[in-house]
Amino acid sequence: MKRIIRALAAAAAALALSTPAALAAPAPVARLELPAPTGPSAVGRDTLHLVDHDRKDPWVPTADRELLLSLYYPALAHTGTPAPYLAVPEAKALLTDRGRLGEYVTPERLAATRTHARSGALPRPAARRYPLIVLSPGFTMPRATLSTLAEDLASRGYVVAAVDHAYESDGTLFPGGRLLPCTACGQVFPDGSLRRVSDGRARDVSFVLDRLTGPRAAWRHSALIDPRRIGMAGHSIGGAAASATMAADPRVDAGVNMDGTFFTPVPEGGLGGRPFLMLAEDPALVPPDLPDTSWEDTWPRLDGWKRWLTVTGAGHPGFTDWPVLGDQVGYDHPETPLSGTRSQQITRAYVGDFFDLHLRGVPAPRLDGQTATDPEVVFHRR
């Protein structure tokens, strides 16, 4: 549970770049920008609103369960229009909840962060359909915080569905101008029932797969997706949801947990031999009074290809966009001292190579052991 506790109890420090030293000399930046994707394709992005009329929301039981997706896909260059990072109300909610990042940047400026995806872009013609990867963000965090990873995967030839789970982020703008708050926050922390989140997200993702790959697909470009090749990755509790989804849904062929406590235990019988990557923060940055035994407990239950990697200098938010944006406002955050540039180089390389290996059969030598080119990546288990 340590990762969730640290992410929230130290929100102003961990994600909001807010110490007095940082405020003393912020570096002027004309415009915030995400790193350019590394793959050969341009990236398109659509937004899809889904409503499960057969399931009530676990946090607001008077409402049907709603999800909001950003769908990234390989696209023809120079088609479509630049996709926004966040809506201004979402950026304002995020800045309000996450401390004093507003000392550096206005909601309008954060919302205007340059992405490398284009709304309404034409899909790139391909000889075969693309694997699908579902991304689930950390608790209280919007799907936009995984944009760097999502854009990179799409540029490498994947369809990516980044999911906002209703009432589980600090403020996501749903259709009709509804800025939904983190209603779940007031329900899970009093009794510590964070397993409700990962279990619920597993049901969310199964519904997403039904609507993206089923006979009455909800997305206009669903024909791009190869339903026989599906992966899932998540940050923090989104990573816990990846293994929970795999345990419940055999359609997910491979999974990645980026520094998330396994609130839903992996079954004793494993995941049916399917591969799983555990990508964790630097153990030296974990306070000794916040132990988390779930990774040790999970490791022997994983019954397929598996790796447990740690990244020296990377803290809990190091697998998201936040260190990248932190670099651009001139602040080296003590909880994740590894630079945003390097954090995202590692995250994109190892997550991308993992899915290349297991969804495409492309060799991934960097997953075989320590390399001189990536000295920060330590093979804790393999």
C-alpha cells in the first residue's frame, strides 16, 4: 500500500514540484512539450465515451458506469489537427489538488502542453491489424499523465486505449461539461479497501475490450485492432489492475505493472503462463517505514515469462509525464531524481520492447539482462 500512500500524502512534493528551493529559480519555458515518439509512424488520437448500462458505478451507485478513452493509433503524417494535452478545467483541477505546480504554470499553459498526437488523423494503411494495449493511470491521476508512453507505443505500431475510470481522478471532463471528482477517494481510504479499485478496473477493461473488439464495436477505427494480440500496462494502482484484469480476462495476453502495489493478489495458480513485467522505482528511495510485501508475494505466483526490474533514481511518479514536465520548469525533484528525459527513455524502451517481444515475437535483447547502455535498470529478478 506504500505506493498509494506516498503518492497522496506527499502529493505536493512528489508530483507538484513545490519546494521553496524550486520556487526560488524556476526556469522559463516558452511552452511545455512531451518528448517526441521514437517509432516510425505519426500518431492519431480519438476520444471515446463508453457507458456500461448493465453495471452501476461502484462509487456513485445511482449512475451507470462510465469510462472515457483516448485512443491512439498509427496515422498518416500531416493529417488531423494537434490534440490537446488536457482541457483547461481538468488542468485547473489537477493543479488545485496537486499542490503548488500553479506557482510555475497556469492551467491554460498546462492544458496547452504540446503533444505529438493529432485528432482526427487518418489511419496509416497497414498489411495487418495492430495489437491493442490498454493503459490505466494511477489512482487520482487522469489518463493524460501516461500520454508520453501512449504516443510512443502508437508510433511503434500499436493501438493504445488510455482509460479514465469515472470518479477515480482529481477531475476528468466527461461529455456534457461534467467535471467528475474523485468520489472514490472518500470511500477507499477510511477503510483501506483499495482492492475495490483494482477489481473494478478489471471489470472496466473487460468492458472496454467488449466495446473495442466485439461484434458491435463502438470505435470508428476498431477494424485496426487485432483482437488476438492484447496487452495491458498501468501505473501505480493501474499496474495492479493489469494483473487483476489478466486474472479475470483471458483475452489479455501480456501485462506490465509500473510501480503499483498488488492490491488484488495474483491467483495461486498464476496467470495461465502469460508474460508479466514488473517495473519498479529505486528501492533506495522507498521509506523504510512503508513496507510493501506484495511484490515478493506476487513473484512466485507468476507462472510465465517474467521480469522484475528497478530503475535507479526513479521514484513513484518516474513512469509518468510528471518528471518530463518537471525538467521543463527547472526543478529536480528529490523523490525522483532521475531526469524526466531519462525516465521516459527507459519507460518507453522497456515497456515497448516487452510488448514487441510478447505480442509480435520481435527479439528484445535488453530484457535478457543488465546492459551498459541502461546502467540505471537493475534486474532485481528474472
